Amino acid sequence: MKIIILGAGQVGSSVAENLAREANDITVVDSQAKRLHDLQDRLDLRTVVGHASHPDVLRRAGAEDADMVIAVTNSDETNMVACQVAYTLFHTPTKIARVRARDYLEHSQLFTQEALPIDMLISPEQAVIDQIQRLIEYPGALQVLDFAGGRVRLVAVRAYYGGPLVGHELREIKEHMPGIDTRVAAIFRRGMPIIPAGDTVIEVDDEVFFIAATENIRSVMSELRRLDKKVRRIILMGGGNIGKGLAAALEEKYQVKLIDNNPARVQVLSEDLNKTLVLLGDAADEDLLVEENVENADVFCSLTNDDESNILSAMLAKRLGARKVMTLINRRAYVDLVESSTIDIAISPQLATIGGLLTHVRRGDVVVVHSLRRGAAEAIEAVAHGDERSSKVVGRRVEEIKLPPGTTIGAVVRGDEVIIAHHDTVVQADDHVILFLVDKNRIAEVERIFQVGITFL
């Protein structure tokens, strides 16, 4: 697929890196030549220096025969205009734009073929807010991912000493939870993937990915670890777009405090938020955190644009007694470093965003993509089409489907029915099939399995 990426900042670079790995023809446009040189040193792609929305720049980037334009510059207006130019002058089939301003996002009628012809809007800030909300909803989870419109969730938890299933084989899950169906999709032990089988024994500190109907998630989590207490008190550091948006989303259900060091911003936040207590100060100030009873905080989130400040304030909050600390990390190189320290969860806006983009790049009818394990693994929701003659999945039992190594089918959603996949589950036409790949490099093989043969009419 021929793809033009507009903007070589943190999001654009991350998108380019992910898509270039999959043998796509990538061209990156940016006004700063140094950014482009750095990308070319690492990746096999073309670059064009220039303003992203200018017609001549898009033409030099190959817009006349491009399959997709992904506009992720730091300017909403540039991104929107670039999509308009790509549609009007070059008839680009798929246009994706990063739009951050809520004033735009709240008016969906702007983004139509008759107005601004954008096929998909992406907002890293909103993706981060949604991710943190799900983690707060399920205390103890490392990741919570939605499929089939929220009817099914894939959850990652770390198995703790004392969990009912720790030290037991996976086949014993049914005995522990009669009437509740679930499937362990993958286990990562000391960073290495283990393909689960009935005799696989869960060990302490295993990172376990399981899939279940949304209403059963808490029951399954309780088998792998002691359930954490429900969250009541939350402290947020940083009143930017993410901090403000998260506070607004949480303040009706939780006690929220928001700390920012900019007096003008604090004034705006105080006026715009209803129940959040907004404080002026530096969250790396130990005296301030002690004064605000950080030791009683169930969750502390550091959400500024400065990775170093986020890391230091989260580590300080943890040392002072905060039960769980999360931090926003923009530099991917820091993520592994942070998660091996006292910080519980590191959140990358780039990884939170990439799944939506990959949905448009995947071949076959793939409706949801989630990037996992810092991009190494992937979970997808694919629709099975065709019939028994034209399809490699329709009419076949799960055990008969020739999946690439390291790939498991976790669930099948048929209409409103959630079916946890077992070896004898038969896939039918139009089923939504949820798969976990421990090796993202196998995705092309999975795509071919779900493509319909030419005999299907």
C-alpha cells in the first residue's frame, strides 16, 4: 500500500516505523529536514521537505497515486486542509487526520464528504484518556481492550502470589468458575511469549492476556490475582488537553485533584471543571504531595509533556504511598525502563493511537486492531466472509483453521452472542473473530486466511 504520512513528529515517526515494517511504500513529509534525515537513517522510506498541505508538496510526495494520506502534524488546521487537498486534487481514497481541538471534534457534521472529506479522525489525547479510564475501571489490569463494540474485552493482568489459579493448569479454570467462560490468549513470562495449552501452569509474575465477555471480566481477574480495592481518590499532574479531559471524564464518579504549575492555566481549569479540585503547584514538590495526602491516593497520573518530570513525580508519589502510579511517556525508549521501576504503568500516546490507523491498512475485513507489547504483538477483530468453498475459516472448527505459529482465536461474536472459542467452535459467515498474535510479523498470513477466494459470488 502506498501511504503518505504528513508530519514527522512523535506520532508521525511512530506511525512510519510501524507501517514501514509491513512492507508498505511510505513517504513522510515535514517542514524540518533534520527530522526527515533521522527517520531515513532508521527506516526504508522516502521523504519530502515542505509544508504538508501545499498541493505541490503533496504532488512531489506521490499523492496522484497514493492509497492513503495520514495527516498528523501538530496543526489541526494543516491536517484538515491537507485531507481536503488530497481529496479534491488527487482523489486519494483514504484520508486520516489528527484533530485535537474539542471545538472541532464536537461537530461531527464537519467531517463529511460534502464538508471536510476525512475518513477517520485520530486523537492521541482522547485515546490516552480512554485507556486510563479503562485501567481505573479495572484496578489491577495492565491493559483493557475493547472488541465488538465493547461486548468483549481483552485484559492483561500480572499473576500475583495467592491468586486462586496461580500454580494451577489452565484447564482448571472451568472448575474454578462454573458458568463463566473465558480463554487465555497468551502468557508472557519474563518477557517471552508462551502459547497457552490446557496443561500450561500459571506462575507468579506471569503477564496473562485473557478474553471474556465484558460482564465477566472482574470474575476472571479475581482468579489470577487479589482484586484491588475500588478507586476513589485520584491525583492528576498536568492540566493540558489530556489532564483536563481526563479530569472532566472522572470527576462525576471519583474524588479528583488536578495539579498544574501555570497560574493562567489553573484559572481556566478552575472555571471549566465542575467538581475537580484544581491546585497551583509543582507535583514534584514533596511538601505539596504530602499536604494533599498523596499517601491516600488510589491512583496518581503524571500527564505533562515532559517525560522526565512525569517519571520523577510518579516515582515520588509512589515512594510517598500512592497505591498505583501511571505516567505518560512520549519517548518509546523510556517505556521499558519505566515499567521495570517503581512505576506501575507507562502509557504511550503513539501506541494508543496506532491501532486505529492499522485498521485501515489491514487487508481483508479487519474492523479493530490493538497494538500490544510495545508493538511486538497484536490483537485484531476480523470478519469472516464467504462460504465453505471460498473461505479458509467459514464452516471450520477452530482446531481445523491453519493459523500461523503464535496465533490464537480467543472469541467469536455472532450478532449479540459472545462465544469464547474452544477447539470445536465452528466459525460461521459474518462472525467477528478475535485473534491474538504474539508475533505481529505474522499478520500478513492471518490476513490471507480471512480473504475470500474468487469462487465466492
